Amino acid sequence: MTAYRYDGTFAGFLTCVWDALERQTEPVEFLLTGGGASLWEERELAADEGRARRLYAALAKRVSPAFQALIARGFLTCLPQKELDLLALIRRGLREGDRVRLDLSDPVMARVNLALTKMWTEWDHLKGFVRFSELDGVLAGEIEPKNRVLPLLAPHFAARYSGERLALYDRTHHEIFLSDRGRWRLLPAEDFRMAPAGGRERAFRAMWRRYYQAIAIEGRLNPKCQSTHLPKRYRHVMTEFITDGEAERGLPPGQGSRPAER
């Protein structure tokens, strides 16, 4: 039994898939380079861009463009051992064609489809929940998603703020989105620390918090309903729920120098 070890990129994953198909092996797990040891015999592969492109193109040609997109998007989810499930779908797709994509009676396809639904829900939420601060001429913000949604958010924000310079950091996956007036790219970033806000930005933050408090009707407060529409897991990076000190130190609400404002 073999455990594949790769660099965590989509090209690296497709390289492992190519190798598994070519060698007709059934891997028991996928591991990241530099991660913990495995109980199984390991096979570490460097990403081969040529093979990855050929396999990716074959998914559209031999199965369908929709199936190709499903595999690419599935790789962005936080599904545990997603590589094994995606490999199983690729094997079946190359053998049976596009019908595998619509077969929700298959537990693997059902699992991947559910993970995709959750990822798209998170993407949709973050389009509205992301908060940017103006720091030295750059609109900067941070997110902490479960799924790797930054590649999906990037074109949305690049188009929406096409005349601005943007920086959006994904704390979970250590990746940053940079956009300069619509031209954007994604870069790995192990650490990112937002600069302290200036006086003008602090004033805007204070106004935003006052607005949030002013529109609330105390007699109609419904925390359960509020949590449904604005899940608590997003609030620690939202201006209206945190103080300036907490924002600049990346702390959860209420763990800064003073209590978080409601």
C-alpha cells in the first residue's frame, strides 16, 4: 500500500493521479510535503506541470468540461482526504463518462457534492462579510475560511473594486490576494500583519460601529436569528464586532484591551 506525498498544489495532486493511473496503484492516503510520517510506504512526487495540464485537459475531453470544473473546485474544499475521493471520481469518470457527475447514489459523489455546496455557501457569505480597511492607499482585509475560497473570491473583488488597490489575506491557507486596479494575482504568504490604522480609517470604523448599534431595535433583538444570517465564525474579522486593537493584533472579539462592541 502506498501513500503519496506532494506539495499541496492542484498540479501536484494531478501529478500523483497521473502516477497512480499509470502504475495502477490504489493509494491509501495523500500527505503534504513536510507533514507527519505515514505508516505506509511513501511515494513523494514533485509537481509536473506538463503531466498536470495533459490530465486536466483529458478530464474535459474524455468526460466533460463540467466534470473538469467539479474536480478543480472539489480540490478547494475542506473535505477530509479529498484527494482520495477526487481520485476515485477521476478513475470512474475516465471509465464511465460524465454520468458519474450526476450519480448522487454514489457515496463518493454525494460526499464531494455536499462539500462543494458548503464551499459555495461560504463563498457567497464572504462576498458580503469581508471588511476592507484603507491603509496607505490600499484596501486591506483578512478572512479565516474553512475552504480555500480565496481563488473564487479574487475575480469578484478585482472586478468590484477595479479602480482600487486591494490586499486580502487568508489566515487559514496562508495565501494573499493582491489586486492593482483590476490586475490581480494570488501568492503564498506564511505571515501577514495589517499595518495600524490611521486617524481617518479609525474614524470610519467608529462610524460603522455606531451605525451598527444605532439601527438595532433593543426590544426586537433576536440573537438566534442574527446568528443564522451572520454566523459567529465570521465576526472576528468584521469591523462592527471588533475593536481597533483587536483588529490590528488579529485577536477574537472581546480578547483585546477592551470589550468588543456589539
